Amino acid sequence: MKRETKKILAEILLILLICSYNNIFIFAFIWVFLHEIAHILVAFKYGCKFYNIGFHIFGLNVELAEISTLKDKDKIAVYIAGALFNIISAITFYFISFKYKNIFVETSINLNIGLAFFNLLPAYPLDGSRVLEILLSKKILFKRAQRIISIISYIIAGLFIISGICIYIFLHSLNFSMLLGAIIIVYITRMEEQTSMYITMGNVIKKRKKLLKDNFIENKSISVYYKQGLVNVLALVDRNKFNTFYILNDDMKLIYILHEDELIEALKSYGNMTVEEYINRKT
């Protein structure tokens, strides 16, 4: 199925959910929309530009330009803005409920608590996964951080499925939302894994904006065995620094110096091959 076809079907399903007879879907749409607006407003504060908001089966998704050029602490502020808004809203409506009790107030408290908790889960494509990705990338390689979050995502999806089955067995009720959430997490996680190389390449290219914005970028040097594949070398790239790879042979002698810009061009031109094969081709 083509990507655009999937998008259309997803949008139709979302519209059907929103237009349901149950008012909770309308309330949920309102709070999810406001959640995304919170992301936009905080991103604006740090100089990001908003250029699209998507309506699909996963809810709503805001696309922000130049977020990759932000400092890590600013990125985290953008990612947690939505959940923080939901927490503040839940607390506000909790106090309002002392004086006014109606379905909107009560539903808004529950929805905001649920949205805050759900979005902070460290599973793709939720905000919590992006925050954890930033924190882990400070300590370990970005690709390894992605792998850890993928494992966590599958575990969370599995817990959703188990919970859904238990609810059905003991309460005789099918929680469609929980099962759908598990499917979405698995689907997006698979997409993240399959496109990890392209995401890394994209991060390398985006560093140009950071360089132009700050007028500098830190360097990182790594020694690599010459039998490694170019894709394996790409996995060592630190997305926040300019990387230089010292290629060593069996005798631990330096035989080549490979900069990340050349690595990207090599992958574009030749695809995956060993560093040794690439050096032989160059010479």
C-alpha cells in the first residue's frame, strides 16, 4: 500500500472516531490539539518555525523546522511542553471541579492526566522517547540509544497487549484504544529501525544549520578498523559533532582519514561496502 493511501485511510479513520456519538472523542481531540499548540508555542520561543500540522491515526503531529539546531535542554523543553500543559490543565480543572461539576470538567481531568502519562512513555513515537533519546545520546552512541528505545517500545507495546487481554478476560470488555496504541507503537518503532541510517544521514546534513547558527561545532575523533562497513561507521557518528574517523589496519597503522562529509558521499555514491574497499577504489 502506498504511503499516501495509508495517510488517507488513517485520516478517514480519525474522522470517524471524532464524529462518533460519544462526546469523549470530541473532548479528546480538543485536548490533543491544545497539547500540540503547547509544543508550537515553546518551539517559537526558541526560534523554531512551525510549517505543518498533520491529522492522522496517531492523533495530531506538529512539524517544526530548525528544531535539530536547538541545544539539548531547549529540545527537551519543546518535547515536554505538551505533557506539562496537560498536567497544569488537569490540576486547574481539578480545582474547578470543586465548584462546577459537569461532564466536560470531569472528562478533561481524566483526559489530561492520560495524555500527560501516555506522551511521557519512552516509546516511539511519543515525546518521552525523544527526551530519552537526547539523554542517552549524551552518554552513548545515537544508534545504540535508538536501539535501547526500540526495545523499550516493544516492551511497552507488549504490556499494552497483555493489559488488553487481561481486561477482556476478567472484565469482559475489549479495550480497542489500548490494542490500537500497541499496534501504532510497534509500527512506528519498526519504521524508526528501518530508516535509522537515513535518519543518521539527515542529522549529519542538519548540522550545517547548527554551524551557521552558532558559528562553531565540536569535533569528535574515532579510530576504526578498516574491515568495517561504511554503514557501521555511520552508526558511530555523533549527531551533535563533526566526526573524523582514523582508519587503522591489522597492525594498528593509520592508513586513511575519513571525515563524515566524505562518508556520506561514499554511501550515496557506492552504497554499503567495507572501508578497505572504499579506500582501494579511491586509490
